[in-house]
Amino acid sequence: MLRCWGPHWGWVPWAPTPWLLLSLLVCTVPFGLLGEETRQLLEFDSTNVSEGTQPPGKPYPPYSLAKFSWNNVTNSLDLATLSAIFRGHPVDDPTGAFANGSLTFKVQAFSRSGRPAQPPRLLHTADVCQVEVALVGASPRGNHSLFGLEVATLGQGPDCPSVNEQDSIDDEYAPAVFQLNRLLWGSSPSGFMQWRPVAFSQEQRARESALACQASALHPTLAYPLPHSPIVQAFFGSQNNFCAFNLTFGAPTGPGYWDQHYLCWSMLLGIGFPPVDSFSPLVLGIMAVALGAPGLMFLGGGLFLLLRHKQYSEYQSIN
């Protein structure tokens, strides 16, 4: 049994500390991974499937995360980076698909605002945690397997949380990705989940290894038992209405998990309003040049006409 840990703190309803957020995730994730059968790692055979088809191929039997064996998180706890890693593999693996592979969940809190060094470089504040999911080294059951995850979440009231998409012209931090997806709890909102619809098939996470991330619509699902941790109960109370959706990564053509047997995707979880991206200095510079050049041309043209008119008015004919 995993033991929840953390320093002693007082109740701070609107300003959770990084330690509190990390402790909440560390206490919650293991129970989620050991929860109901519907928390699954999905795999599809995308052979001879057109791009954009949903589901993206014939589904293989899913891997139930409830039947995974997970490491002792205390051995992977990094106090310097406020992070912990959950690494697991199926207990029953008759085909040996995970003989040299694993599924990992890295949770990380932050002490200040900033961006990670690697794409998708989601903007974070001290009020959020990042969850990074990586499938590494597992053997796919087909030559063109696409993988996915089922994500379950608590709702507020009878309805599922709302999901919206925010478009942007700025892709400096995530090349060729002009969209940000958000799942919001309540209209205030009281909490959020935020991610860019992109995953990566190589550890370097370059543009060439970017995979499209497709999200299905949220739908009500069976309830999950919440852990009895006082921290978790204080945050979630007695809510028991759950919703779920599927995330799938990649397309039948282009880069995929089959390149290097690597897949990585990340998201942010937080309380209150999600961080809002502003235009990067590069985009601001391009906009300034694009908008300023016509103005300079107009100003220069006006000055030229003014000087020409002045010269014409001062002209005197010689008889």
C-alpha cells in the first residue's frame, strides 16, 4: 500500500502550495491506477484504415491498469524537482509485450511560473501540476498499432465538465500546433485539465515526431471509489458522478509509436482558472514588422508627396 506523504500544512482553500498539489496527486494516482476495469491503455490496429476514422482501427483487447504492477513511488521521489514517477507493467503478460517496456506516469508540481524545456512546453504556474504519460519499449500487437488512454474525471452536478478548444496563431512553444484543449469544472471554474492535442513518438520531441491527439466526447460512466485520504476527501468531497473520454495518439500514416517504440503525452491539472498563453516575443516581433511596414510605407509616401508639393509651390518660371 502506498503511503501519502508531505509536510504539515494549514487549510488554504484558494492558494494550494506545490507540496499540497503534489501530495494530492501522489495520493490519488495509485488508487486510480488500481481502480475499476474501465481505466485502460487502449491499442488499435490501424492497418488499411483511413485517416480521421473513429475509432482509429480495430481495437485489440485493452490493458487494464487495475491489473498492472506498479513501483514503489518513494524510490522515484525527487524533492528537488517536486516530482514522482509511477512505473508499471501488466502482472499477466503471456505474449511478453512488456518484457522490455513500461507505462509511466510522472507527476510534478511547480514552485513558480514557467515552461518545461521540451515541447509542448505548456505554461504552468505554482497552482498547477503536470502529468506526463509515457509508453516506452512495449511491443505492439500489430505493425501499425495506435495507442490511447481512457481518462475518467469527476463532474460537478449531473452534467459532465465542459471541454473547449482555444485557437492561436502562436506555435513557437509547440511547433505546428495552434490549439489548446481545456476541460473545465464549473463556470467559475473550480478546476481544470489543460493539454495541447499533440504527443511525440521520439524522446527528443521534435516537430518530425509529433502525433495528433484526438479526444472523444465526454460521457457518464460508472463511479469509482475515491481514496480515503483526508487530502483527497477535502478537495473532492462526496462527489460520485464520473465522466470519461478517450484520447488516441497518431494516425495510420506518418510518424507513430512503431518508429522507436516510444510515446509521450502531457497535461496540466490545476485549481481555479487555467494559465493563459500570451504571444511569444518572436510572434510579437513578426506582428510588429507585418503591421508596421505598411504604416511606414504610408508615412514615407505622404512625406514624399508633401515635399514634392512644397518644391512645386516654390518653383518660379524663368522668362
